[in-house]
Amino acid sequence: MPALANALIALAVIALVVSRQLRAQRLDTERRFWLLPAILAVIALRDPKLIDSTHQTESVALLVASVIVVLAMGSVWGWTVRIWRDGDGALWAQGTKATIAAWGAMIALRIGLYGLGSALHVHQSTNALLLTLGALLLVRGVVVNWRARSLEQPHGVSV
């Protein structure tokens, strides 16, 4: 897939996710939160240029570092989300100011890694961005769902 298309996909996903996270939403713990991350991973892993063949070691190291960073930031992001039950026992979630700060930190770290890759003359595929975005969304979904399921359930209501 062309780099511009991947960048546009990543921007669209980020815009959609951030805008949805800042609004209070009813949380469905049975929802397939892993589906979008899986689609992004499949798109990313189909790219034969995901790893720069002329700088394989540096390219793999950057990709691994990027994945580690987004796994940590996805966890942080999941913990910044406010989760509560309404009077009917329904679960709700909403991002906070800390959620925005987590996104800002994640973007700054990603830009830093991209800058490092550029300084090392490593070609960085935009599919790496899609792969790490998928990992970010997956970890965030796991953390939020785990937190939601761990809330004490009101009597007579099952989650």
C-alpha cells in the first residue's frame, strides 16, 4: 500500500479513536476491541519493506523499540480512562486530560524514534506506524476491559 495511503489510514484511525475517547461512551466488554488492531497488523505485516534490508539490525531494533514504547503507552492510556457504572449498572468510560497527555507523550516518543531512524539512515515503512498503532489500540483495549471487569458488579447485574 502506498505510504500516503498508510499515513492517511493512521491519521484517520487516530482522529476517530481520540475523538471517541474524549466523549462518555457506554462500554461493552463483550465488544471485539481486538478487531481493528488485528486489521491494522494484517495490513502492516503484508509489507515486505517493513524491515529495511540495507540496515536490518537497526531497522529491527527501531521496530522493537517502537512496539515496546506503544505497549507501555497503551497501558498508560488504558489507565487514564475514567470508568464508572451508572444507576442501571451499565459501564461507562471517558478519556480525561491525562488521556490527552498520554497521546501527546506517545506521539512525541514516536517522532523521536522516527528522528533516530532518520539519523541512522534507516528507511522506515509507514506500515510500522500501522503495526504499532494496532499494538497501542490492543493494549489499551485489554487494560480498559480488564479494569471494567474488575469493577464490583451490582447485585443482580452481570457484565
